[in-house]
Amino acid sequence: MRSALPKVLHPVAGNSMLGHVIHSARQLAPQGIHVVIGHGADAVRERLAADDLNFVLQDKQLGTGHAVAQALPELSADTVLILYGDVPLIEVATLKRLLEKVNSKQLGLLTVNLADPTGYGRIVRDSYGEVCAIVEHKDATDAQKAITEGNTGILAVPGNLLGDWLGRLSNENAQGEYYLTDVIAMAVADGLVVATEHPLDPMEVQGANDRRQLAELERHYQLREARRLMALGVTLRDPARFDVRGEVTVGRDVMIDINVVLEGRVEIEDDVVIGPNCVIKDSTLRKGVVIKANSHIEGAIMGEGSDAGPFARLRPGSVLEARAHVGNFVELKNAHLGEGAKAGHLTYLGDAEIGARTNIGAGTITCNYDGANKFKTVLGEDVFIGSNNSLVAPVDILAGATTAAGSTITQEVPAGQLAVGRARQKNIEGWKRPEKIKKS
């Protein structure tokens, strides 16, 4: 990868490759998950530490068989499933089919048929079509290299037999390593059947050894997510220009334009429209929400029929009730807009409670931070805030009050009253504009 970052921590769709594998493993409800770490062990442990993970250190990288052997003392399950940290797209359904193959007389091996299996270990079958061995590419004869069925490395075996097989591994091969693949020949010699399963899509078992392959995994993941969402009732203007980097749930008749990125946990209800070039992160969009072009929504809840943008920014803690409106170049942070409230343009509202039907004029800001502490601004229902207002928190503006354009509001405004907080205008007669000094 030509990177200081350990390979398995490189991201696909916003999650590390190893993170994707662990996520798939968790969905199988295993007795335990054991992560064998070597290169960059501290970084991997720090990034992915969790109560349900047991990290096992492989001091010397002596091959896949040696790696699994490091975890052997921790294994007590009837079936052991072996996965790879740089194969992030493996589907849970594929793994379940593989696990169904395993019993006391049979192990499960995931293989894949490829037009060009270069680099893959080859699946060697006997005259009856049964798997009898796996030969690594570097150790294969020309005849064996012609085999198109490749080994993915993903293996499910009876737990009580694994220790004996690992103890019998040898490193007498071209790489001088202990190959896990040699377990297959041992199992056959011991009278077990090697039952093969295959992924529905070869990209499920594609690993990444460089940036090009990483990019291929990314695009395939995104296309897979796009197809899933379209099947659920989402219209994507261009599935090739759309990214999911988290967990997304959707309703029907959702329309998403180009270059939209969905990050974290995003919930989208029916009839939502998202314009081009938007980023939606950890947010909930209720029925009929409209997000216009170039908006950034993070940690927000948008109520039914509310809208934002273009060029709006909703920061964490922002809530729009039904039919609230946030327009162009408006930023919210920890602000709650009541039903039908409006902030049309060029406004910052931070740490604010805005009542229903209140209208915020252009150029308004809540002055919520004094350099050390933050304070709250509270606006009642049906308040009208004139343009270019500075609302100095903490301050309350009660229901039905109005503030004049250009005002700085520092005190409570009673219900129904008009507040004017600006200097008196003074016109100076005979004033002359400065003239540019001519250079000599």
C-alpha cells in the first residue's frame, strides 16, 4: 500500500477493511471473534478495540497456518471459521452457506472460479471431482496453474480437529511458510470430505494489496449499495456518482441526485428529495423532506415536510420541526426550529430555541459564546426578527415580538412589542468624501 497505515485499516466506504470483516463476523453471532495481528498491531488494536474482540499477536509472520495457530489456545467452538482482514466485501449469506457444510466428517472451503486466477492457490480435484489438495501459485506446476478454480482462503472446519492439523504443518515450500492450505490434504488423508461453496459474486472474495485494488473494492461496494437502495424504492440519478459510508435505511419514492454522500447512520423516510452535492451524516430525514444542492447535514433531525438549502449547514443537535425552512447560507448548531419556523438566508443560529412560525431575517446571528461559555437564545412563537440582527445570549424574545433591522438585542423583549437596538442615524451636511492622493 506504500503507507504508514497498516493495510487492514485502509478504508472502504468509510470503514476499515478489517472493520467490514468483523461486522460480517458479528452477524453470525459467534462464540468469540479472535483477531490475529502482526504488522501495525498497536494501531489495529487501538482503532478496533471492542469488548467482543480478542486480539492475538503473531510476533513473526510465518504464514497463514502459523497465524491461525497463534489463536488456537483461545478456540473452543465446535466450528472454526477463518476469515481474512483484507477481504472486506464477503457477504454474510455466503458465510452461512459455508458454515452449513461443516460437520464431524466434512469441512467447508470457499472457492472461486476466475478467468485469470494468477496469484491464487489452485484447487486440485481427483478423478471423482473431490477436492484433494490446494497448491499455492508459486509451488504449482504448469498443469496446475491452468486450473481456474482458486482458493479464497476462507475456511470453516471442525474445531476439535484443527489443532492436530496445525501441529502437522511444514514450511518446506517456496515461501518457507506454514500454509493453512496444507490442512486440506491432511483432512482428505484423514477421511474427511472437503465441501466447497462459492460466492455469488467473485468480488466478495477480492482482497486489496495496493491502492488500485482498494479503489476497485470501493466502487464495487458503492454499486452494491446503490442496487440495494434502488430495490427498496430509491431513485438514484446516477448510481455511479453516489456513496454510502455507513448504515442507511430508506422509505419509498426517495430521490437522490448526483454526488450525494451518506455517512454514519442515516434514516430516510418516504418522499424525501436530496439535491446534488450534499453530505448527510448521522441524521434523520422525515417524510417529504427536501434538501437542496450543496448542503451539509450532520447529527440533525429534519421533521416532516421541512427543507434546507441550497448551501445550508445543519450541525449536530439541530432539529427542524414539520415544515420548518432553512435557506441558503444558513448554519445551525444545537438549534431547534419549531413548526413552520423560517431562517431564509445568511444566518447563524447556535444554542437556540426557535418557536413555531417565527421568521429570522437575513444576516441574523445568535451571539452564543463569550470566549469561555455558551449561552442560549430563546424565541417564542410568531416572533419576527429583522435583518442584520445580533441576538446576544442569554436572551429571550417572547411570543409575537418584533425586532427592528440592524438591532443588537441584549435584553428580554416582551410579548408583542417592537425592540429597536441600534444607534440613532445622524446626517452630516457638507461632508466630502476622501480623494485618492495623486502620486508624484
